[in-house]
Amino acid sequence: MPPPLYAADTEPCIPVRFLDGHQEDLGLREVLVRAHLIEDLALPLPPAASAALRILAAIAARTTGLDNPEMSAGKWAAHRRDLLKKPHGLDPGAVHDYFDRHIWGLFHPARPLLQDPRLATQCEEPAGVNKLVFGRPEGNNLAWLSPHTDTDPQPVPTAQALWHLLIHHYYGAAGKWPVRTVDGRRISKALAGPLRSTLSFHPLGRSLYETLLAGIPKPADDWPQADDHCPWEEPELPDPLAPPAPVTWPGRLLTGRSSHAVLLIPSPDGQHVTNAYLTWGTQDKLPAADPFLIHHVDTSKPVTQRHRPRRADADRALWRDLDALLLAGDENAAVQRPQAFTTLNELPPGLRAQLRVRVHGFDQDGRTDNRTWYTALTPPIWPWTQEHDPPTAQRIAECRKEAEAIGELLEKVSQDAWRALTAAGASGRAPRRLPSWTKHARTAYWPRAEAVFWQLLKDRDRDARAAFAAEAVAVLQDVTRPAIARHFEAARAVARAVTRLRRRPRTAGRRSA
């Protein structure tokens, strides 16, 4: 019996939702052939969806000619507009021709998809299927909320194993991994994945076809003059000890920056993964500004270190990032919108007016801890951009800044009020832990601030700072009401905090007067 291959281009491994609302699991090939009939991916793991969108966008570029580095920016934008006018989506012949040229088997003996078969001899032993699957405890970690243990590891369906394979390549942990020996060198250190702890923003069209074409980053003159390959297009497996190939557009930019190496071990029928090797893939960083991330820019640093992606934070509401998407900025701006968004104004007006933004976040630390992943969807926001509606874009930025300023002030005055009533305050020492007043005030403030934010967009004449300050005052009074009922001094401390929240900051002119 030949070994199983599990061809990801034909096996039903990617859940999708069609325009009529029904869901199916499709292979990569059918996802692209039927992209014009699909509304969106339906992957239940947001970081896997984020990775899949990048892979599908790279293949869409390959099959449409939007990966041509010789095409001028104007011709590239015109070609994309022409493609978006086609009601039948991608050319099926071009899609089938592309997939027929490459190997898509997850268990192919020589070139398993997005894996390195050399790990079977370079690693001393597999890491375990629980190490592969995010959310399962592994090693000596306690199984708090999971039935899985390393003493009885359960196989994972191969389609789901593919999802976790993608997450490791894009969001994998840094630090110590199983030892991999290459040319006599035993190394266990791995670098973090290129998207680790980030928040990914994807323009969402009316169909997956529109989503993929809208998300292809534009060509630029500053990309290296080198052959551009996705990992499955590389003629040979990479040398893990050699410097990696430079990041090129669009293949390596979207699919070829992993720091990890994985090899899945299948069940006899190939329908499950029973074990896996996981370790480092390269010891060199592959710096590049991912086109779907908001970047904070520090021009005082070297070029390769200037762009710092905005981190994912499950406690931070999406509306607080809207102004970073809507304000155009310039090359010297401290915050830059995702590069994939810089060409959306060149899309057909009908599509542009309907564009929403799909957000995928993975709240992690920079090394090993995974907190939670999440996804969100905006309403059609592109008509509000600075290029189309400057007053609305500026109003959104103003409201977000005032909300954040009041939120920070609320935390400070609540801590000061709490300290005024405690031994920590009498001793002059800062509290070791965040006071309960501050925790409860923070939790209550931001949902109320979001409601005020949307009201302020409708009422342009209302003072934004005063509106958020009023909510902060109400929150502080709610969380301190029990203490005020018991302690007279609490009322005085809270009254001082309320005064500070209502006080308007002095302007530069007043300070100099």
C-alpha cells in the first residue's frame, strides 16, 4: 500500500462560507476556482485564517499576472481593476495549471507541503502531537481546561493539523525547541514567527475573489532583484545554516518568512496526524514590513528595525485602531496604515464603497506564552478615509485620542484615590498590584467609551473630551460607591478624582502666559 499523501489542493481542508450562506470544506484548488462564489473563509482559528489569506493572495497573484515586477504601478492597478470586472473570478485554467506544477501533499516523502523531511534524521525524537496543536497542554504543563495529556496524546484530523502547521509558521514561539543537528551543530534556539503577537488587517470584499485581489500588495522598486519563490516553489530545500534568501515580492513576503521547521507524522490512512517534529528552521531574521499590519515607525533606528507592528491585545476594542487605517499619513508618520491599504483607492468605486476590514489577532507575548486569539469585522469604512472624507477621518482620530487620554487619566486618578485611603498611600509606596478600583474602572470604561465614540461620529458638534470624561466620572462613582458608603475619606478622595477628570488640560498658550 503506497504511503498517504493528503494533497491539500484537493482534500477538503479549508472551510469556506458561500454567498448563499452554506458552508463547505474545500481543497486549496477549489477555493481559488470558486473564489467568486465564496463570501469568506470559515476557518475557526483566526491565526490560521490570517495565514491562509496570505497564501491564497500569493497564489492569486501568480495566476493573474499581478506578481509581474516589470509592470509599472499604474499598469498594475489598471490590470487589477480589469480583473475585478470579471464576474467569473479567476481563470480556472490558470489555477489548475499552477497547482499541477507543484507538490501539495502534506505527507509527500521528498517535499511535504510547508515541511522539512530532513527533520526525521536531524531531530532525536518527535516533539509530540500536543506540541503541534495550539491549546493542548504538552510536556509538564498542567491540563487546566483540556482533556489532552502527554501520557495519552490523541491524533488530530489532518485538516486541523494543517491549520496548526500554518499557525506555527506565522506565529510560532521563540526560545528553546527540540534539538536539531545540522552538519554536526546541535541547535535548539528558535526565533519568533514573523506575525507573532500581531494584529492583522485584511480588506474584505463582497466575495473572496475581491478580497484576495484587494489584498495583494503593490509592486515597488525597492524589492531585491532576485527570483521570487513561495516555499513550495523553491527548487531545493533551504540550507538551515545558510543566510536565507532575501525577502522578495510577493511570494516570500507573504509566505516565505517562517523561522520554524515542522514535519507531520500521519496515521496509516493519512486522515490523522499522530505525531510531529517541530524545531527551528533558520537562525537568521527575515525583516520585512508585512503588508497587513499597522506599523509604528521610529526613524531614529536603522532601516531594518524602524517598523514595529502593533501588538494584538484582546482587551483593546477594534474601534481604537480605526484612525490608523483611515489616516493616510506620509513616509515620516509615526503610525502607518497597512501597506496593502495604500492602493485601495485605486479599486472600482462600487467595491471600494463596500469594503470592510477583517481583523485577526493573536494575543501572545514575544516568546512562548499564548493568551487568546480573536477576530473582528468592521462596517464599510473606506468612505471615511482621509482621501475621501477628511472631516470624518479627523473626527475619528480626535475621538480616539480623547478616549485614550481620559482612559489613562481614569487609571491614574483611581489609583491616587485608592492610595489616599490605604497604608500603601500613607507609606508613599506604589501598590504592588493594580488596585481593584482601577481594574473595575478600566473594565467598565471602555465598553461605555465605544458607545460614546459612535455617538460622537453622528454629533460632530459635541465636545469629545467632555463626553468621555462624563463616562469616566460615572464609572468611577459606580465602582467606588460601596467604599464611599463605609468611609467618609473615600468620598473626599473620589471627589478630588472627579475634579481632575472634568478639568480641561491647560493649553501651551495658557502655560506660557
